[in-house]
Amino acid sequence: MKVTDVKTFAVDCFRTNWVFVKVYTDEGIDGVGEATLEYKEKALFGAVEHIKEYLVGKDPRQIEKHYHDIYRDAYWRGGPVLMSALSAVETALWDILGKSLGVPVYQLLGGRANDKVRIYVNGWFAGAKTPEEFGEKARIAVKRGVTAMKWDPFGKSYMEITNKDLDTALRCVAAVREAVGDEVDLLIEGHGRFNVATGIRIAKELEPFKPMFFEEPVPPDDLDSLKAVRDKSPVAISAGERLYGRRDFVRLLGMRGADFIQPDISHAGGIMELKKIAAMAEASYTGFAPHNPSGPVANAATLQVAACCPNFSILEIMYSDVPWRKEVCDEALVYENGYITIPDKPGLGIEIDEEKCLEHPYSTHTLRHYTGALTDIRPAKTEFYF
């Protein structure tokens, strides 16, 4: 079996663009991965083209060799662009291998340790602006069966936060906690916004609301700052969505900089790399909770990893999405009582419709975190997934 082509498909999804990468072979078996790299998609396209130059003509089943050689020969190693491109291609190769053998990818990684995985939802708050509106959105989500939810209540704040804005954020958290009760887990997103002192201050203020964790309280480019917050935080700290590969996680885990790690399968190296990172976390009794707010292919791939990791904690997923998510792929999620069942189709268990993808071409989007438009992540018409 030889690789004959590698193509990218950028699909507008309102807040960003999904980027699917498809690898084709001379035996008619193709594989798909996802490299959704928010707001830097054009750089990603070029990186995939470089990998294509290496991969065409080679046996797609030699996954470890190709991963090693592509990483080694990049010279400018690591970082979001190369690692996202490599992640998607590596995932597509696993999809091909699973399909060629007629088994789900998790079976090739040691088999299932989990038949289902607990999830928390992102995006449930779309359109909410006031604490009261967040509370009402939360109440609706719980009625739909949600048992854990994440959001960023911090408005436009960056590095520091005023007393007024912190009070608004805390009233928002209080409104959600009151709306959902004590049985539902709350996860508070920081989006790498704050300096060390502010991160510590916020963590202490969050303690009465019993959050499952406070995510990315400080920017991701200084792990010592993250550890400084974690050392003084009364609540669990999570981080890792903007780390790229196991080498980055060696230091984070070694310094005990987080209570939960959150590698993203679209950016941290793909399926086997996430499996290796999970094993490192297991050895240090650190929670493994992958970042997963992207598209359907990334979700399918992460579920395959979740199946075979005994230390899997909880998985992020979008609460709702653009209506054409169901058009561009054959995703079929089974959700019940806060859990998603691991699918058992060959490969990743998902296919994309190339023609439908082309009907929603790339569109320019910009970061909303510091503009006051953080909750404007969905069009007027959306689809719910459970």
C-alpha cells in the first residue's frame, strides 16, 4: 500500500474553520485527520503540503517511522503549525491502518479500558451576556442531560481584572451554580488571560463554588508562572491545550504544574502522541482531560484514545454547532447520562463528505477573547448533539 495524495479541506464553522486532512492510497483506503488551528489556517495549509512531499509514495502503515522522520527533518521543530499538520496526518494514517485491518483504532492501541467516557460541554452559553442569562442557559443545558459544563466568565480582562469585573464574573459563576445545583460539575476557563497574582486571586475567589478545575489561568508560554498559581491555588488547575508534544509535557508533569493536563489531539501530535502523554500522566497520578472544542474528526480521534487510557478523566465536547456539521460528516454520537459511548467502527469510525465540505469554504475569523464578544460563538441557527 502506498500514499498517493494528501488534501486539506477548510470548512467554515462560524467561530473558526475546521481543517480536515485526508490521506489517499493506491488501494482505495483513505484516512482522515483534523488540524483545526484557529486563526492560523493558511500557515497550516503550507505545512501539510511539506508533509505531503515526504509522504507520497510511502507505506502509510509505518506510522511511528513517518512521525519520527517528519518531526526530525523539520529542523524548526515543534510549535503549533508543524505539530498541527503532523497531528492530522498521523491521525489519518491510524484511520487507514484501522480500516485496512477492519478494527477500530483503539484495538490497535491495546484495546478498550473504557466503553464510555464522561464529557463536559463547551458552548452551552452561546449568546449569554449577564449572570442571569448564563444561569438560564445552564438550567436549559442540565435539562438536556448535561452533568458538567465549562465557560469563561471574565469578559475582556487581560493580565489583571478590576474589582467590578471580578465581581461580575463571580456573580456569573454564582448564578450558574445556583441554577444547576451541587450535582453538576463547573469548570472555569481562564484562556491564558492573567498574570500570576491575578490568577492566584481568582483561584481563591472560585473556591466556594467548588469547580472541578480552573483552566489555563496564565499564558501558556511560561510554565513556571503556571506552577506559581497552582502552588497557591485552593482549586485544581488544568492546562496544556497550547503545548505541543510529549516533550512539552515532560516538564509540565515533572514540575507538578497542573492537576489535570489537556493536550489537544489536533495540535499535540495525534493519536499515539496523546497515548504517550496519557501514560506519562498516569505515572504521576495527574488527571488526563484532553482539550476538544474543535470539529467532528478531532472528536472521533480523541474518543479512540479515551477508550484505551485507564486514567482518562473527562472529555470536552461542543454542546451545539453549526447545522452543517451533520452534513460534512457521518458523525453519530451516542450520549447518555453525561457519557459518550466509544464507537467501534473500523478506523476512527467517521467519514467526511468532500463535496459538502466544499460548500462551506474558508472564511476569515478573528480572536474574540478580548473584544467582549466571547459568547458569540454560534449562528442564530444551531444543532444540538444530545
